[in-house]
Amino acid sequence: MVLKRKFNLQSRIFIPLVTILWIVIIALGVVMYRHDVATRKEMYIGQLESFNNVLLRTYNDQQKVADYLDFIEAYFTGTPLDDVLIGVYDAKTGKYIDGKGFEFKPPTLVDQDHDGVINGADLETLIVDSIGYKPNDAFLYKSTYSHDSTLIVRTIMPSNVSISRAVSTDMFLWVIIFGVLVCITVISYLMTRHITRNVRLLRDFVERAANDRDFVTYDKFPDDELGDISRKVIHIYNARSAAVAAREHEHNMALHAIEERAKLKRQLTNNISHELKTPVGIVKGYIDTVIDEKDMDENARRHFLVKAQAQVNRLCDLLNDLSTMTRLEESSSQVKIEPLNFSELVASTIEDAEASGITGDMRLNMVLPLDCMVMGNKALLAGMLHNLIKNAVFYSHGTEMVIKCVDVSDHYYSFVFYDDGVGVPPESVSHLFERFYRVDTGRSRRNGGTGLGLPIVKSTVVAMGGTITVSNRPAGGLQFTFTLPRPKDNQ
């Protein structure tokens, strides 16, 4: 099977263009050559006619024809006119009067028809002896009658090598034609290469774009109309690539968010199930014991019922915390936020905590400005403070808690809440705001924590429009740094 060779666009334009130009230029050269040869032959034929006219004048002036013929023979010796043949006849009788070279035959009625170029075969009708001339040999011939038609002069010049060279066009013409062809070829090549450069660049761009979506596009196109079109194509491609990349990124982000939500939902479901099973199992065990042991004394029965009641209270706390988390995460935009005095709220919370005995043996101090106005929800912020206090009391093993204002800007108050306890292991700091995370699972459950206190703290601050971080203090203990927005009137 013969495979067809694939020509590129430049070859498809260059080859026909150069072929047409070569044909046109060569045809013009041939026409010019033929015209130049004909002109040179006409020049020599005109020279022959000039010989005839001068010879007729010489004869009419009754001068010696022989002297003029001797002059021609002497003057043109060594020139292309050296071999000229001249004969003078009486036009009426055909009598040969004088001449140079061969003797011509008597004139005929067709002499005028031979003016110009004749061949060897026609020469036999004009001269007496044409032996030695071939039929294809060329000759220049001219016959001229006198004004009174009494004389006829015949002039023949063999087209020898000298004449052929004389009537031939100079080689310089062919050199010029060849030079023009070379220049035309080079110019055509450069022009077609420039025209098709955009096509080559676009083909390279398309091939690279099809095989490698991550390659960096370039702009090497000429500054012309085709270059402008090519650049617009590249711009459209870049815009579409950017749009596709953005859509893919958004799609991946959406899938990632869906996967994260599903993962968190599974984790939350598993954690809730685990957290509910423990107190429910304990309550069931206590109740089953009380029911099965009918002879149990009153003190033992009361002991089991108190234990069961504590686990039921833990279940209630867990359900309340879950309700609070759901409210903060799913309906945070519907939480009522209004200006409130954070100093008064903290003071009231401390008083309630101390009255209820939650603070235990730890002291709680506050260092806040009296007019510390923030934007927030009073109930949620009170719950946040309550969770921070319980977290410090249950897990810090310290003696003091402090809430303090550390900075104020045009838009936010910055606060810290810290204790002087033992802190947490460094690897646990980043997990403290995760739901149901416990540094010490056994200790936490013995203390009755739900594992949702600190997540509620973070969700509350975020719902108020602030931020919160946690870290271990260099001096010992755990420190929470959070911000709350200021009312616009106080900014």
C-alpha cells in the first residue's frame, strides 16, 4: 500500500506560487529572447537593404559599382558581414551586371517574397551554384528594385557562427532571468513561511493543549491580523481553561465538603450513640438491681436510685448540649444578637457559679473595663462562660481562674480566660474543640462531662461574630483567647 505524503500548508502555497511565477518569468524571458533575436535579424536585414540602396544610388549616379563592392569587401572584412553576397541585375532582361560572391540567377516575380530569412532549399532558386549548403542552413536575404524598376539588387548573408552569435541574445539576459527566479523563489519562501507561521504555532499549541493540560501557553505570534486572531484564540482557550479549572475546583470543594459533612455526621452519630449507651446501660443496671433484689434494705435501694438519678441528669445535660450545638450551627443567623455589658454579664455569672458551688476550691477573678459593651446573646454567652468555668474546675487541678480584657480595637474586644492548672498534652491542644474529645476519657466520665462543653464555647463565639483559640500557658494551665465585636455606636 502506497502512503500519500502529507504536505504542510506552506508547501501547498509555496510550490504552486513558485511554479506559476517561474512559468510566467520564463515565458517572458523566451518572448524577450525571441523579440531580441528578431530585432537583431531585422537590424542585419536593414543593413542589407542599406547596401542595396547605396548600390542603386551608386549605379544611378553612374559611378562604378565595382568600387563600392570593393569598399564593402574591404571594410567588413573580419565582421559578421564578411560573407555577404551581392548581385546587380537588369530587372527587365535579367542580365547580370555586377556583384560580389556567387552569381545569382535571373530575377523572378517572387523575389520580394524571399525578403527576410530563407533556408538552403530556397537558396537554390536564387543563386547559380548552391553546392555545399544544406537545406536547413539559414540565410538572411534582401532584394531591392530601383525607383524606375530597371534594376534589382540581391543581397544574401549566410547565418554562420558569427551571425548566430550576433543575433543571439547576450547571456547577461539569462543571468538576470536566473537571478530573478532565485530572488522570487527566496521571497516566496519567506513570505509563505511568514504567512503560515501562525498556523504552525496554532498547530503546536493545539497538540500540546490536547496532550498536556498543564502546559503554560505562550505568545510568539507576529504582530499582524493573523497574529491578532491567534492571540484571541489563545485568550479564549485560557479563559475556558480557567473556567473549567474553577468549576473543577468548586466541584472538588463541594465533594470534599459533602464528604466532610457525611464524615462528621457519622462521627457525631457514633459518638452520640456511644455517649448515650453508657448512661442508659448504667441506669438500666441500677434499676434492674433494685427490681430484682426485693429484700434490699432501704439504704442500698436509695444508693442505687441516686446513682441512676445522676446518670439520668447526665443524659439530660447531654441532650441539652446537643440541642445547643444544633441551634448554634444550623440557626446561628437567627440567634438574637444585641449590645450588652460584658463586665456585668461576667460578674453575674461568677456570682451564680460561686453560689451554686461549681467553682469548688478555685478562685475566679475578672479584669474587665466597667463599660465593656459587646454584641452578643446574653444566654449563650453566659452558657459559654459556664462551660469554661466547669472545664477549668474539673480538669485543671489549679487554684485560680482569670478572665481578662487584653486589647481593644475599633471593631473588637480581645479577652483571655486562663487557669493556673496542669494544662493538656501538646498533641491534644488542636483537638480540644472537637465534639466528644476527652484528654482523659476515664477521668472525664467520672467527672460527668458530656464532651461538648468546649465545642459549644467555640460555636458560641463564632455565632457572635468573633474568633477563639486555645493554648497552654508557659507558666502552666490552659488559656483561651477570644474576641467579641463591639457595637457600632462605640466604634
